[in-house]
Amino acid sequence: MKNKKLVMIPGPTPVLRSIQDQMGRETVAFKDPDFVNDFKSVVKDLKELWKTSGEVFVIAGSGTLGMEMAVCNTVQKGDSILIISHGYFGDRFTELCERKGLDIDVISSEWGKVVPVEDIKAKLESKNYKAVTVTHVDTATGVMADIEAIGDVVKDFEDTMFIVDGVCATAAAKEYVDEMHIDILLTGTQKAFGVAPGLTMLWASEKAMARRESLGMIPEYYADFNKWLPIMHDPMKYFGTPAVNLIWALQESIRIIKEEGIDNRYDRHEKNANAMQKAVEALGFSILAEKGYRAVSLSNCLYPEGINDAEFRQVLADEGIVVAGGLGPYAGKLFRLGHMGNIDTHDMVSVIATIERALYKVGYPVKFGTGVGVLLENLM
């Protein structure tokens, strides 16, 4: 008999039955009064939970659409932009900005490390940047940037927009838009929200909205704030058909977040990440990201000597746990383990126990219960 599979990649994450049920509802017209009220409540809750006096956009599309919206509504061709890259998705910002015809400067860190805040400040002082971007959690490296510290620096540069890619962080790691001086925060439904892929959510500060107005007409159409703003204020209006069932699913996810309490959710992710990371370290793995900057949403686990990546991940999948492989220079050298969203203690114990079984089956010495014991000591 085959084991049930638990998908523990950096996203999509496991979807609770109550959220699945919302996706399975009979679809209604987007002008249905009850749906309009549901859409309004989603926008209102996102604004309140992430503490902004600005605007919130909920649009059908992936997180990459959010990245494009963030850039095209705040800068125009020829503007200077500073990209802080901690891995693969910082590099994606670079490609996107190249297509926009921007004057790009990139500060990159060694994979597993972060760009020092003082280096960011020095760079901002050297040139007039219209925007600076950072990925809160880069899934390629498992590094989590200190966006609060970066925001404290960027706020002193009045002409500079602070853009945060929160795709693998939002609803897991602490993000408060106005308090942290974030001008654009973007994310997707498929990670810490625990909803199926398909929606991008974007928060825009009052400063960001003023910048959009200063640009006049922009070349982009679907990604233009001004096309979507009337719908966010009144979903009875039309620009593009909303993803009705996904918005219901997001509403259920938000209900779960509110029931738990957003700060309790942040604390849970921090505690769970610490426990999971200590557990895999006890089994002989090491964590790519340096201590103090490790993501709470995933861990990039470097193999000990003698383990073949493809064989280990296949055995792990056969035993019931699906993880992701490494990217870039770490392909074949690590696996990426997601631990965000609505996973519970049962899920985490199953993951570590399954890793122990997989190690045994690939011939790596393991004392059963070692990782599970460390996990539970840190959780309890």
C-alpha cells in the first residue's frame, strides 16, 4: 500500500479542506451581490491586517504579475532602480527591469547570506534611485531579508519607492506596510496563505499611489493600477473577470488567519521553522542560509557527504513526502523544504519521520527518532 503524499515544497502548499470547499462552490456571476460583498471584505481585511492607509489590489495572476505591477506603476523608462538580490528571484527583478528600459544597479549577496544594510544605505546615497526592490524570502537560498531595517533606511530617501516581494513570506513573516515604510508589497495565494495558485495580492502605500498618478499614461494595460482601482473600491464595476472561486478561497484563508491572530501566526511560523531546522541538522544536514537570516517559511537543506540528490528525493517521495530540488549553483546539493501556511504538528512530525526513513533507505546512518525528538523538544 502506498503512503499518502504530503507536498512540502516552497509552494504550492497544502490546502485545507475548508479552503478547497470554497473553490468547489458553484460559480456565480461576478456582479452577484453576495460575491461583491465577499470581494469587498477580502480587500478590507487585507488592508487592515497588513496595516496600510493605501490601497490593496487582488488580481488574477501569479506573483510575477505582482512584480510587474510594482515596477510599471512606480517607475518609467530611463529611471534608476536599485535591486537587492539574495538569489534567484532577485535576479528575476533584474530581467523584468531590463525589459522596462530602466537604469539598473544590482547589489547581490553570496547565496545564503544577505546584503548588509549599511551597503544599501551607501548605494542609495550615491545616486537618485526612483525605487529599490528586495525579495523578503528568496526560495532559492532560504534567506530572509530584514525588511524592517531596510525600510528604516529607504524612508529617508523621499523620492525612492521601497518595493518588497513577499511571495514566500507574506502571512508567515512579519510585514506591516506603513509601519515598515513599505511602498509596494506583493505576494501570491499559493504559499503562506495556503490557497491554490492563481491570485496576486498587492498593497500600495499612499506614496506609491501618488507616484502612479505622476506617471500619467503607462504602456502597460492589464498591470495598470488605474485600471483596477475602481474595481477594488467597488467590485460591481468591470475591467477583467475576477477569479470568483479563488477569491472565496482567499476569504476563507483570511478567516483562518484572523481566527489564529496575525501575530500568533507569525510567532508560530518562527517557532516551527526553528524546530524543523534543528531537526534536520540533528540528522546530518546543514542549512544554507546563515543564522539570523533564515526564512521562517522554508529551509534549504544541504546534503551530508554521500547522499545523491535525485535518489534521496525519489525515495522521500515514495515514502510520502515531496520536496523541491536546489536551484542555480546548488542544484543537486540540497533539497528545499517548505513549512509554511496551514501545516500542523502532525504534518511536521510526519515530514521529519519520513526524512529519517529515506536516509535509512539510501544507506545513510540514522538513529530513528533522532530528528523527531529534536523537533518535538523545540515545538513543545
